[in-house]
Amino acid sequence: MAIVAPFNRGVLVLEKRYQVFISSTLQDLQNARQEVSQALLRADCFPAGMELFPAADEEQFEFIKTVIDQSDYYIIISAGRYGSIHPETGLSYTEMEYDYAVETGKPVIRLLHKDPFNELKGEFIEQTDEGKKLLKRFQKKMADSYLVRFWSESNELGLHVTQPLFQLIKSKPARGWVPGIPEITSANSADWDVYQEITSIVNQDGDPVVTRAIRYSRKIASENLSDDATKSG
């Protein structure tokens, strides 16, 4: 995805890419997750999710939070299953992931099944009244306070993902990731500007943590842009 940014010698075009976390119950929504993952890949984004760590336990959840932190955007897919429940919170791990993403200010896309309790059967729906109650409460929490997109068939999800994702990138731009810069040698060093980015945070112990990153920006001669503009005019 091309991001055009002002530059002191013209215009700098960066091919920025984003990591997007996909959250859902796993076994019943494999096709849905696949559709969303493919849509993200077509949009030059990196899908991340629980396929790498399917176990639902406290240790895995702590790791999942770090992956959510590292992601630029967050997608929740909800249908007829509530998911495995944490023994202490009484919430499903899926809902805990969602709550964590909201609490940390992650931009969220919410994809809710239109009518799970009437359209879905068997392993695709909660079998107990308590499970259905918890799922309805969770879906109501998402739909009452935020905009959601409703779906019935998995093949609808690609369009439901890409449109709001592009809107989020415009309205809530994230840091993203820029593909690697070619190695700078003495022969081409004049073509690049080098600048230093310093980030300072305070960790949980109250100690400051400073990180330093070196960034490279290709120089674009303003006189060349002027010539091109004159020719096109």
C-alpha cells in the first residue's frame, strides 16, 4: 500500500504494509479466517492470529497480547460459538482478546454473523443455554457501542474486510512496516538522507527505556519534479 509523504526535496513514496490480528473461535471459523487472511494478503497486509498458538490457556494468552501489541489493526470474527472460557474471568479467551485490543486503543473491525442462532447448526453453534447467553451478551457489547459489519457466508468476508481496512488506514494511520532499504554504499550514499528516530517510554517498573532506530529516505530532486510538472502541463 503506497503512502505518499511530504519530503524536503520533493515527494517520498513509501510502500507501507500493516500487520493485522485476526481473532475468532478457531475450529468453527477456519473458512472465515482463511477468507479474511487471503483478503489481507491481497491488500499487502500481514495476517496474524491464533493458528500459531491454538491452545487456550493463560500462558498463551499473555503471548497473544504481545502479538496484538505488535499489530497495527485488529479484526474480530464472531458467529455461533463463544469459545473456551478462562477459569477466573468467566470470559472466553476470544472476548478477552477483544477487550484487550479495545483497552489498548487498537483500531478494530467487527465482523458479526447476521443470524447465527437460526442459520447455524451442529458444531457451529453453542449447545448450551449458558453458552448462547454468553455469546449473545458478547455480540451485543460489540454491536451496541460500535459500527459492525454483518455476514452470512464466508466468501462475503473479503469485501467486508478490505473496505473498512482502507478507511481505517486513512482515518487512523498506524506505524506499519516499510520494506527494507537497499544497502547504502559509498557509491550511492548521496542519494539518501539518514535520520535518527528516538523513542522513550517508561516500563512497568517506572524505569525509562530509550530505543534508537536509524531510518533512510531516498532523495528526490525537486528540480526534476518541476521539470516533469512543466512537461505534463
